[in-house]
Amino acid sequence: MDTAPRALVFDVMGTVVDDRGGVRDATLTVLERRGVDREAALAVASGTADRQTTLMDEVSSGRRPWASHRELRRVAIREAVEAAGLAPLDTADEDELSGVVHRFEPWPDSPDALDRLRTDHLVVALTNADPAELAGFSRRGGLAWHLGLSTRPSGAYKPDPRAYAVAVEALELEPGAIMMVAAHPWDLRAAADAGMRTCFVRRPGEQAAEEGEFELEVDDLHALADALDAVLDRSEETTR
């Protein structure tokens, strides 16, 4: 990497916070409290995640009317519970599970690494989560952004191109001045198609990237900060 981007745009769920662990733990808590065995509860957690992805794709494609991220999660929970052959949840349990995004915990490196990165770079969140959800888990995890963006104004969800345009338009930068940082290859491929630079972050449970597919690949956000510091140091030496 020869030049540092002007802005870092972060996928959040899975990249900065542990969404899989959060959904799993919340689902186990609620369903085991209702007497559901662990295997069935885990099936509901997995089914919820898969179904929500499908529902977001349906919204982006126009096959389903617009619905918020939390509303789609509620639908996904109901359908996953039904698919598992379980009795419907009551309103309180549905509220607890559909609101889990507010309670997602950050990966251990995330808060301090974002603090490091904010010193020399614009640090921006771009998430499929609703604005209230973004605010909730950012506050809970001590995640400080220069700008927090939800894809909601686009009426679409990543990886729809309209979702990435939210960040490009808000920052008033050329896409090539922005680096998308994500733990999801599908997210980065779509960002690259939109003209953005790419950094893949390896996170537990996420799909691996093909070697050399993205401009930068790191094990955590501190490694990203180290790589960008090195680029800035080389740039300073060149201008002396």
C-alpha cells in the first residue's frame, strides 16, 4: 500500500462488534429459559441470521416493501422459530431478541484501535443496522466515530450499490479516497465495484478471503492501524 486513504469506512456487525456471538447468546438465554434445548436454540439463532440476510436482499431488490433492520429481524425470528417446530414467542421475548443488536459487544481490539485510527484518518461507520441500533452498540462498546451512517436512507441494504453511495455522498469524497474495512468478502467485493479501496479483517466465524483479493488483509484493527502508520511514516520521510 503506497498511499493512505483519506477515510476509513467500517462495516460494523461482524467487523467491529461480535454479531454472531451476540445473537447466539441472546437466543440461548431466551429459548433455554422457555425450556428449549440448546441444539434447537442454536438452530433458531442460525436460522434467524440466514433469514434476515434473505429478507434484506428482498428489500434491496424491490421484492419486499421497505422495512427497518429491526422489523426484518422480528420477521426472521418468527420464521426461524416456526421452522424449528417451536411454539411462537410472546411479545416480550420477541422484543428482547429483536433488540439484541443494541447489545452487541465489540471485539476486544475495536475500541482502542478506533481511537488510534481517528488520530490521522476519518473513521466512519456504515452499517445495515438502524441508526438507533448503531447508537446503542456504539455507546455500549465505547465505539467513537467521526461519523456514523446507516444504509437506511438508501432504501437498500449492503451489498446493494446504493448502500455504499450513502458513505460516498456523505463524505463528499471520490470513492478511491475511501477504504472499506470489513470482515465479509461479499461486502468488500461490492465496495470495490463502487470504486472504493478494500481492507479485509479476519474475524472468527467469518468467511475467509481469497489470497491477494483485497488491497490489505489484517488480523485485527490494530494491525490496520500499524499498516497505515507505516504508510504515513514513509510519506513523511519522502517529503523531508
